[in-house]
Amino acid sequence: MTSPVLVTGGTGTVGRLVVARLRDAGRDVRVLSRSHHEAADGIEFVTGDLGTGEGIESAVDGAGTIVHCAGSAKGDEDKARNLVRAASRAGAPHLVYISVVGADRVPIVSRMDRAMFGYFGYKLAAERVIADSGLPFTTLRTTQFHDLALMVAQQMVKLPVLPAPAIRFQPIDADEVAARLTELALGEPAGLLPDMGGPRVYPMADLLRGYLRATHRHRPIVPLRQPGKAAQACRAGANLAPEHAVGRRTWEDFLTERMA
């Protein structure tokens, strides 16, 4: 018998896609969720909370591989630590972690940096917990998902004028990331991998213009220069991976399908 693959965040944007691909590959899948779900189609749900550690030992028990997709605006370090602690007691499962491009290049040195770009710092801290755990691991850093860019655009379009930070983004398709994570979960531990980026780099203003065109709306867009070291690093491209633009689905492709 093959041990199940545990997916944390298995109901989220990329996690649910990883779960589906693992099932297509014939693997038994266990999903860690804070809410109760009934088992279905070879998917077992275990209730637990990575933030408190409650239920995590039961979730990792018997899992040969853990795909850690659960993430939030903050607290990733503590969640990784609780997961690693439980996994270490359960044996030595292969831990696959999704992080963010620029985690090691976007400095978080001030309160302003943390308020606006703290996600990079939290991801880096979680990376270090996993790398120092003694567990076999694979870490994949990707650029932001199309879904995040869409969510930002949907919120911003509620304003009469759209402020566009002078930062570029390289959005990537969540399902392409899920395909790569599934491949990694079914393979051998590889440590920190090369970055994975979307096919094109866009100024924030162009992402907003694309959304406005796709939704047949009109808003003025004004440039915004954000203060702080983190914003300065992002203006210089610290959040980008143009040399690893392996994604295929563009922002325009994504919008065409999503808005249909």
C-alpha cells in the first residue's frame, strides 16, 4: 500500500488543484482543514489548526509526503514550526513547501515594510524552519498567482481613481503551479529549487488596464510611489523571476476565461 499524501491548505486556491492532480495520479490524499468535511472520492479530511497545533499529529500520522500549501498574511513561521514538530515525531515524511519569489530579496526592516510586504518575510521565516528541520524537503518559490492579481483589481476598481504602485508583477497560473507541486510531491526531495515565474512581467498599471478592458469599465489610473526598503527592492524587480518565466498562461488568457 502507498502512504497517503497530506495536503495542508487543500481547499485553497492552489491546494485544491494539487489534491485533484494527486487523485488523478492515483494517490490517496488527506487534506488538513480547520473545518469538518466528509471523506469523498479517495480524499480523507482531517480537522486541525496549524496555528495552534491542535489536530496536527493525527493529520501527519502515516503520511509519506506533506504538501504544505496553507498560507496567510502572517503567522507562516509558527504554522511551519507546528507542522515540522508533528511531522518529525511521525517519522521523516518528504515536506514540499510553496514559497514566494523574492522571499530572500525583499528586506523587511521597518514597520512600513512589514505592513505592506510582510508576506515575504513570513515566507522566508517558514522556509528556514523547514530547511532546518532535518526532514527531507523541497521548496518551490513562485511569483504571485493570477487569482491574487484579480482579487486586488476587483477591490481597487471600487475606487473612482485607481492608484498603481510603481511595481511590476509576473503573475502565474495556479494550476501550472499545482502541476509542478504534484510532480515534486511524487518525486524525491530536492531542497530549494529554481524559481517559477509567469510568462510575462507587467507593471501594476497594465494589470489594472487589462482588468478594466476585460470588464468593460473605465477608471483613471494614477501612479503611486510606495515608501520603504521593501518597496524599493520590488521596484528593482526583487519579486520577479524573468530568467525563470516558465509559465504559459498569460494574464490576458486568465481574464478571458474568468470573465467569460
